[in-house]
Amino acid sequence: MPIVIVYGIPDGVKEELVVNFFVDILEEMTGIKELGLEKSQITVFSPKDRMEIGLGEDIIIFVEGLFEKPERTTEVINLLAKKLVNAAETNFPETKVIECFIRTVNPQVGFYSSVDKVKEGQ
């Protein structure tokens, strides 16, 4: 299921602000009915950036592993990208550039889950 990876959150930001942002991400993703997602299906990561120079000036959001489905049209995917950028702008108004990249995937090609293993009785 979808994985959201956020780079560029500045060090020293209150944990509460980051948690609020992650909650906003979940709300935005589950609020688009065409995505058909529940909060429990979404994973959000924010890896620690090794560079401190410029940290917080740019925030980049990647959504990986969003399965292709007919109802997940180009318009729906673009709406999600816009909503995630808006959520970042709301939570980090001092950020100069915020970008979101959404990469959908065909679940029939190159995907397997430990949940599938359980279904198969392995």
C-alpha cells in the first residue's frame, strides 16, 4: 500500500508539528474517496537528512506504491499531489519550495507482501 516519504523537514521542529503534518497527510489521502484508502493502509516516513545546509528550505514529498486502479485517474492523482503540497505549506509556511511526486505501480508487476504469504498458507 502507499508509502509517503517526506524529505527536508528541518531539524529542531517541534515533534507535535511533524505529527500534525503526518495526520494531515493521512486525512488528505483518506479524504479523496476515489483513492479508497484507510489510514491503516498508509505508511509515512521522514528519514533524517544528512545535510543540514538548506534543511527546511525545500520539502519534497514522494508517494510510492500507490496501486493503479481505474478510479485513480490523472485528475485524482494530481489532486492528491496538490493537497499534500498544501498540507506541507500549512504546517511549514517558511519553506521556499515544496514538491510532491506520486509514482503509481501496477500491483501485478514486481509486488509481493508478507500478507500474501499468509493467504497462500506459507
